[in-house]
Amino acid sequence: MSKTIPIWTCVLNRSVFNYLNKSRNESNDDGSLLERDSDAGQNSVDWDCSLHLPLWVSGTEKAAIEDRLEGWTKDLNASGADIAALASCLKKPLRPLWISQKTVIWINEVPDHDSWDFTPIILVSASSSTGVTQHRTTSEFSWNYIPGAGDDEESWARGLSPNLFWNHAYDLISSGPDLCNQKVADIVEKDRVYRAQRGQNTPQITAKTTISGTSPNLPCLDPLLCSDISNLNISSSDGECGIFWLGSTNVALGSSQVAENASNVDCILNCDQRSISVCLSEAEAYLHLPIVNSKLDRFSLFNNLSSAVSFAKLNVTKGRTLLICCYDGEDISVCVCLAILILLFDDEGSFDGGKSFSETCITKCEMRRRLVYICRFAIKARPSRGNLKQVFSFLNTGRAA
């Protein structure tokens, strides 16, 4: 949260700024675009492209980051990201704001967000500030720096995943501070039993108790907030709502749990460690490749990609629809799909059996462009660095030919 998100917000702001300026230059003789941008509140002259970092980041480090911003902006534009869509909906530049447990906010003194000249990105540190911390006192307003404050949920979430939280947000908040931890434990255990009955990996969660042995003394929440949360429409991952079709490729991504209930696909490539029960017209329409995470086996994905590509080519050539799935539909299946798209499809997403691949030098930039294409449709895609490296190695060896 200290540097990565501020860098991204700055790079996105610069890309939108460049797009707005380019659009204006191309429409000098037509005032329609200028009128539209003016109505929408977009003014590239006042568009903030500066880098906003927290106070504890030193000036030297900030200067080093600023030297690389232009290069990152060019990389983003070259990746094929849909900057036009972002520019059409982003009315004000992005800007990160940081909130920690020690932040004091007077609700009645917070200005209305419409009066701000930026779109706020609220960065919240949920970790406790107790224990060993590293102090950076470049300013009297500097915060305690807590390593891993943004991603060490295993130390405080008690096994609660984002999906579980949002599916039970109202119940958790209405339970109050005294019953909150017990409510979380009940939700996590019910979900663990549900997944265990379906043969999924379900490790036992052991939550660390607080020093006092009780829940923190949290303030009571406004009933209006609870009412708002109760009206949230949380989409379920069950059924076919979790299948993401990639444009007109006839290829889709999803989790293995969703694949078990899929009815509108012709064949399934299962990359989960466990096999699943499917209802397909032909036995040859299902292939199970038990691929494990790169942290467990650095070559598991690499060794299975050849079989995955052959299966995909055989079925897509016949005009069949293909669903690629893994445990969560976010990592391994995305990387397998990436290899298939690069090897068998052209830049426009049309199947060519490998013609464009034989004429293209696969670079990391090319891989990034294809990954951006996938992410346009599969919004939950989160491929790991280790698995992406295996895909790149596969594409640049004779095994991909």
C-alpha cells in the first residue's frame, strides 16, 4: 500500500491524461468532444499526474520512482489495456489516502466527495500496531511502519476469506463486538465442512486469541450502515455465473466447483488436483491434469502444458466450446489459458491453429498483452509470478512447437 498502489494510480492518471490530450488534438475541428469532457468534469489541463506517497517514504526513494513513471506508462499503453473505457468513466484523477488504526476522522467535518478534485482510493491497514515496529520519523505525522500490513490477513482474519465476509457481512456486523469472533468461527467452519464434503482442500483453521481473550472493544455501528450492507447483492460463485467467456474464442475460465455444474460447454480441461464429475456427451471431452502451485512444484505447470494445448487444439478445431478450470479459477487455469491463446489464436482472438504463433517472437511484452486480453473478461484472474514464468519458458522452448 505504501508504494505499489500509489505508483499504479499515478501511472493510470498519466495514461488517461495522455488519452484525453490525444483525443482533443484529434478533434480540434470538432467541439463535441470538448463539450462532452467539460460536462463530465474532465479537464486534462488540471488533471493531476503527480506521484502521491505516504510521508514515511523518503524523498530519495520518491525521486527514484518518479524517474521510472514514464516508462511504466508506456508499458501500460503498449499492453493493450482499454484506457478509453477508463477515461470515459473516470471523471477525476485517482489519489490514494491512507487510514490506520490511529487515524482520527471527524465524520461531520469530512467534505462531500463531490467537492474533492480527485477520486479517492482508500487504503486501510487492518493489522494491529502492537509488537515490534519500524519507525521512520521523517515527519511528526509519520505513521508506524508495519511490515506486511496490507497482506498478512492470516494473522487477523481468522480464516475468513473476502467472499465469505461479503456473503455474511450483515450478520457479522449485527452480531456486535462480543460475538463477532464466534460468528466468524462458525462461518469458517461451516464453509470448511461444505468444501470437505466435496473433496476440496480444507485445512483446519486455528485462530490466535487476543491478549485479553475477548473481542476488541469496538464502537457500535450506525444502524444505517448495517441496513446498507444488508441490501448488498452478493453474487454467488455457484452455478454458471462463475464462468467467464473470453470474447468470441469459445474458451472460458472458471473454478472446478462451477465446472461440475456447467451445462453449456462441450469439453472441460480440469487443472485442479482433484477430478470432478461432469456430464459431457463424450468421455474424450474431459481431460484432468492435476497441476499444483509453483510453490509446491516449480515445473508442474510446464510439464502439463503440452497435453493441455493438444487437448484444446483437438476440440477447438472441431468448433467445440472449452472450459478451463482449476481450484479457484484465478491462477493455474488462467496460465493454461494464456498458453493456449498465444499458441492457437491470433491477436484478435480468432483461432488459427498456431499460424500467428509461428510468425511471432514471444516476449514478456507480448505475454502481458495477451494476459490483459484475458483479464478484460475474467475479472478474477490473478496469475502468480511462478506460473507465468513456466508459461514463458514453455513458449520459448521447442516443446511449444
